[in-house]
Amino acid sequence: MGKEQTGTEEHIVSYSTYAYVWLALLVLLGATIAAARIEFSRYSVLINLLIATVKALLVVVFFMHMKYEKRFLRGLLIMSLLTLGSIIALTFSDVWYR
Amino acid sequence: MEDNASREPYYVNRGKYRGILSWLMSTDHKRIGIQYLIALLTFFWIGVLLGLLIRLSLIMPGKILSQGTYNQVFSVHGIIMIFLFIIPGIPVAFGNFFLPIMIGARDVAFPRLNRFAWWLYLTGAALVALSLFVSGGAPDTGWTFYAPYSIRTQANITMAVSGVFVLGFSSILTGLNFVTTIHRLRAPGMTWFRLPMFVWTVYATGWVQMLATPVLAITLVFIILGRVFGVGFFDPSKGGDPILYEHLFWTYSHPAVYIMVLPAMGVISEVIPVFARKTIFGYKAVAFSAVGIASVGYFVWGHHMFTSGMSDTARIIFSFITFLVAVPSGIKIFNWVATLYKGSIVLDSPLIFALSFIFLFSIGGLTGLIIGALAPNLHLHGTYFIVGHFHYVMFGGAGFAILAALHYWFPKMTGKMYNERPAKIGWLILFVGFNLLYFSMFVLGYEGMPRRYFDYPPEYYTGHLISTIGSWILATGLIIIFTNLIRSAFKGQEAPMNPWGGRGLEWTIPSPPPEENFEEIPVIDKAPYRMDG
Amino acid sequence: MGDSEIHKDRMAAKYGIWFFLFTEILFFGGMFLLYSIFRYRNAGAFHIAAAQEDLLLGSINTAVLLTSSFFIASAISAVKRGNNRLAILLQGLTVLLGAVFLVIKYFEWMEKIVRGIYPNSPVLLKLSSGEVLFFGLYYVMTGIHGLHVFIGITVISFMIYFTATGNITRKDYAKLENTGLYWHFVDIVWIYLFPLFYLIT
């Protein structure tokens, strides 16, 4: 067969799972604001971006059901992000050394 | 639904719409493909006329076009040829018509999205066309819209750029549709390694369309915002950086080269086995090299910017990666030649065009190596050498592949055979004209003639004259080829189901194909291009 | 061929929307690329300019969008369980929160515009070029993001209509699921915009 299997299509995520994720997101929002207000100096931007990435991951994994998707789709998502990453890195090979 | 599907040719009218609406409203991939093809060739001819005008002006500077008009003519020539003809090119016309048939499907995955993309294409084309006539005047920036000039010029860039933005959106949706189609709608038994090579290249192209075009879209948005609201990301007086425009633009426009050329390579890979009567040599190598070209193609855009003031580090990195592209391209060329080796070659026009593709594309590719290397690039950048190079790649490559595809699939699309003799005569004239026209540009460029210049010192006159004479010969060849095709579409002999002895699924259904293509979805049990039966 | 029912394939629809989101990643990626370059070159000025942003409103807006994402995700679960009334309520709340987000955004923009800070304004052009770039990026990125929020609100409104008319059911909810994916994506973009514009003071 040429077609990919349909995967766990019928999975229903419970409301409570979503609620926990939502709470975690709000806690992280608080954390990122706190991190910015306390003077971490040069690390604060890095920490804020890390927290943002954790939040984004929570949304992708639970709200966007990436947890229940096949590896294939995950791979494609990672490929797109890597493409963007390479474009940024190559542009910085100019910006850093100019 | 399948029971009452008619087995009449796809262009016989059914359904509620009549006349032109029955085409514009159709979701049939074949009707959409034919409409694209007609639109593309119309724009191609407008581009050809503008190109002839440029050449004519160059042998008598100032007599025909004024300086400003000359800038507009070469800009519009570029914009039309690139964004309206060759980027959509093979995927939207031949991809639409043949991709579903070749994988054994009745249509693409999202037929209505397909129709929407076609409407978007028309809208974008209309916007570009309109920008030529409304206040401000036609774009005079070149097709590249380089900032900061594109933000400051009086010409009507905003509308042209919006048009290109819409065209880009259309291109994204087409790529998305094709990739999904290939994933979801392959017939039973049509495994990845039984896909015809054209499908592989359209697949790789689809990914490039999806992941590169958005970068162009956002760049064009910056241009529009710069012009309308004065946002100065590319304006040094506001802290911006024009080189960043070049980065973003070429981040798309280099992969776009592969949007143009990859499906062309797919066409060649279809034609050669059929007319060599041999299975393709190194199937997997050819398939993976398409994916390889698509991926490496993302990371080489900097070689368009060696003289822009980019950092030395970046120049060295980009020059190095550029050489890597030559590897998969070389694999393809060698595999085609190996397929021809010891084949029972039938020298019909599709193969003749395919062979000229290999020859001309190789010249384009090898001169690409010269300018991809950092040191010679500094000498040749911005000269006619570049113009010659990309016309060999674009016209000699993608353009000749379109001609090959036109002849190869003509019987299937129209149900008629074309005349072989005028096709060959037209090819010969075209080929001679092509090389006169563009090879003299290599010489001119090597001697230092800058591109896009309106006038030049007398020592370049001979080169320009030869080139212009070449353009007339080339146009004659094109006229013969297209007259033959158009005439045959109406008056040609009935085409049989499989005139060339091809082994693809498109040759197992009637010419022209009926609506929904297959009476029953076929089951595939062997690799493609198996000429032994 | 009319509606092409034969090709109805939920997996294809899911691929389609994810592929579209990939293009959106690259689209916004272009903006984030410019942001990172300009910030790298003007770290100090970005620092100063970001202090002018209203952290409270930005934080509220973040919470609003996160909550709306929670609602639309739950709406899909509700549809899958056949509870269309709950689904309609949750989608309605999503639209409401989306609108709240845009209203807050409007006040933030207006507050700056009244002070003369907008692209190409005389006040702005007197500032350092780093600050000019910061506010240029601010307006462009939040503007294009806001446009996406607006499109999302419009699409979800249609989904409410489809849920009410029985076009979306527990058997056939691909439309709603895909709309949800789009909405979450818009949320994620904001998750990154928030620290980049409000928290780098």
C-alpha cells in the first residue's frame, strides 16, 4: 500500500488535560514576567526565550495534538524549523562578520 | 458518482456552466492545467516581444527606446518571464494535467483549492499588468526590486509587488496541493520508488514552493510597507540595511531557480527513457538527486551577493556550498546520458528538445560554476556573463523542457498529433538562434559589458549585433514551432492512446483523457519505465 | 464535477493545514530574522525603546490569547464527544477573547500614535535609529500578527455557524480541527512576540 496509515485519529483529549496545560502556560507567563523584572542582566533575554519555547512546545504538543500524531508529521515540522534555522544562521554568517 | 462519470474527453462540456465559465469554474485538474498553459504561453510571447525590443534597442541605443523606457522594458520582461511564466511554469500546467494521472488518481487532493490558486494567479497577473498602465509608470527596478531604489522610485512598484505577492500565494497553494496529493492519492501499489520521475521532481518542487515562497512574501510586504508607511528596514537613513533585502530576496529567489528547473529535469527524465527504449539508469540516484538539489538549494543564495558588501566569511561559506549543488545536478546529467547509452534511440522532437536541454543546461551549469567561485565572480558579476548564464539555465533549461513537454504530451492533451517535420525545422532554427543570442553574451560579459546598461562603447557593438541577429533567428524558430502546434491542435490527425510507446499511466487512458481519468483506479505492480513489458 | 466528495480525506486535510502552517513559520520567520539582526546591532536602543511598551497590557493580552487557545482546543474535544452546544459556547468565547485581544492592541497602538510614535513620524525620526527600527518592527510584527488574529476570528465565526447547522459533527470535524491548529499557531507567534517586545527592558 502506498498510503500512510491514518494513525490514532479518534483520540479525544480530556478537558482536564487541556486545563492543566492552560494553567502551566499561565504559570510560565508569570515566570517570564518575573524573570524580566528581576535583574538577570544579560541572561534575562535568553531565559525569556527559553520560557517562550517551553510555552510554544506545550501548545504544539497538547493543544495542537503533536503528541498524538505520527512521527512523519513531527519530522516535517522539525524539517521546517531547521530550514528556518539554517536561513537565520547563514544570514548571521554575514551579519556577525561584516 | 463514479457510475455516471462520462467517458467523453475532459473538454466536452458537462455541468451547469457554459462557455468560458465552464472552464474558469471547473475543478478538473486537466481543465485548470490547460488554462494555465494558455495563460503561461500568452505571457511567454509578451515576454519574447519585450525581449526582442530590448535586443533591437541595444543595436541602436536611443533610437527606439529612451533610457527610462529601456529600464521599464527590461524590468517588465524579467517580471513577466520570471513570475508569470517560468516559476509557475511546468508544475501548474503539466503538473496539474499529468500529476494526478501519473499516480493513478482522479484529481488532486484539494480540487477547489486548485481552482482558487488558478484564480489567484489570474488576480496576480492582472495586478502586474495593471501596474504598467496606472500612474507612476511601469516598474523600472529590474525584476529583483532591489531596495532602497524600489522604495524610492516614482514607478508603480507597490502594485507590481502586490501582484507578485498574490502570485506567490498561488504558488504556495499549488505546492501544498501537489505534495498532499502525492502523499495521499497514490494508486494502490504505487510505492514511492515506483513513482515516475516527474512526480518526484514535482514533489521536491512543492516543498521548495512551500518553504521558500513565504520568505519572498514577507520581503515584498516590507517593500510595500516601506513605500506606503515609510517603514525603513532597508533604508540606511532609518537604520535599515539594504543588504538585508538582498538576503531575504535571494533566500527565496535562489530556491526559485530550482522551482523552475527541477520539474524541467523531471520532464527530461520522462522523455529520455521512452525515446531511448530503455529503463532509466539509476532510478534512486535520480530521485534522490532531485531532493538533494531542493535541499542544498536553500543554502546557496549568497552567491548572488558576492559583490554586495557581504562579509568575507559569508562569501566563502556561500561559495563553498554553491559547489555542492553541482553534485546532484551532475548525477542527473550522467544518469540521463547513461540511459541513452546503448538505447534504441528514436530521434523524435520530444527527444531532440530533451537532448538540447542537456546540452544547453550543461553550459548554463558549467558557467554557473565559474561565477559560483568567488574570485571570477568579482570580475563577472553584473556583466552580460550573468545574463548569458541565466538565460542558458532558464531558457535553455526550463524553456526547452517546456517545449519538450509540449511535444511529448501534446497528443495526450489535445488528442491530436502534431507535424514532425516543422517541429524539427523549428527546433533547428531555434537552437541556432539561441546560441547566437546568448553565447555572444558570455563573450560580451567576459570583455566587461555591464548588464542592464542602455548604451556602451563602440567595441561592444559587434557582440551586440550578433546577439540581436540571434534573437531574430530564435523568434523565427519559435514562430514555426508554435504555429505547428496550434495548427495541429485543430487540424492534426487523431492521436492514438500511446503514440510514443510510453509506460506511464498517462498512456493507458484515452487521448484526450476523460473526466476523472480512470474508469477504475489502476493497481501498480512494477517499477516505471520498464520497456521490456 | 461539483463538490468532489470522493476526495474527502481527513488525513489530507490535516497535511494540508500543517503544510500551510509550515509556510507561516517561514513567513513570520523572515520577520524574526530581521528582528534578531536589528536587535544584535542595536541592543542598547532596543532596551530603551522596549521600556515604552505597556507591560501590563501586554501580559493581559498574552493571558487572553493563551486562554482562547484553551477554549478552542476544548471545543474540538466537545465536538468529538457530540456536545455541539458546548462546542458553540467555547468557540464563541474564543472569538470573544480574540476580539478583546484586538481591542487591547488598538488601545496600545493609539496610545503610541497619540504620542507621535508611528513609522515615519517626525517624533520617531528624531530618536536613534535603533529605536526607529524597534518601533518599525513593533508595528509591522504586531500588525501582521493582529491581521492573523482577525482572520482567525472570522474563520472561527464561520465554524460556529457550521457547528450550529450540523455541518460540523462528531464524525466530520476536520474544518474545526484545522481552524484550531491555525489559531494555536497564531497564539505561538504571540508567545514569542511578547518577550521580544515587552520583556527586554
